[in-house]
Amino acid sequence: MNINWILILLGFDAAVLSAMLLVVGMLRRDRKQSQTEVAALRGQLDTLASEVEHHKAQVRDLELQLGEAQRATPAVPKPQFVPAPAISADKRAEALEMLRSGADTGTVSVRLHLSHAETALLGKVQVMLRPESGR
């Protein structure tokens, strides 16, 4: 083998070795950076975990307070529907007579102490039941 070939191979080996050392150095640097980042992330994770525990404790306290407040507050029964008293037959007859004579619903409701809606309904029913003039 020629000395030139040996020098070329030694140079090639030196270049490969240099490249490998460079890669190893870069890997070590990346590893240190990764370890630093992992340590920082672990610190953040620990902080978040403690915050979560704090919030869980707050939720438990609020649930206890809510339970106590619900026990302390008496249950209010649902109001039952109570229909309004119906108008008497005499008032109904008087209201119909006033409406037939031409009084408006406002006047009838004031004079007979009826609600305007009841009087208006009586007026509408009277108009519907009135025989048509064309028959």
C-alpha cells in the first residue's frame, strides 16, 4: 500500500472521528438542555398539581356550605293553582243586559267590579250567540 493511501485513510479517519466528536458534543448539549427543560416542566407540574389540590379543597368546602345552606333552608311548598272565583249568575245576567243595551266593556267591568278580561269575554260570547239578522 502506498503511503499516500495511508495518509488519505488517516485523514478520512480523522474527519470521521472529528464528526463523531462533534455529534457527541451536540448530543451532550441537547441532553443538558432537555434535562433543564424537564426540571422546569416538573416544577410547573408540581405547581399546577398543588393548585389543583387547592381548588379541589375549595370545591369540597363550597359543597359543604351548599349542603348546610340547603338543610338550613326550609322547603317551600309549591303554590297550588287556585282558580279565581267565578262571577255569579246575577252579575253575568246584569253584565249581558248592559252589553246588549250598548254599554262598553270598560263601563260594565267598573260598575259590576269585574275584570276587564271577563267582561270582554262575555261580550264576545254574546256577539257569537246573537242570532244573525239575515235569518
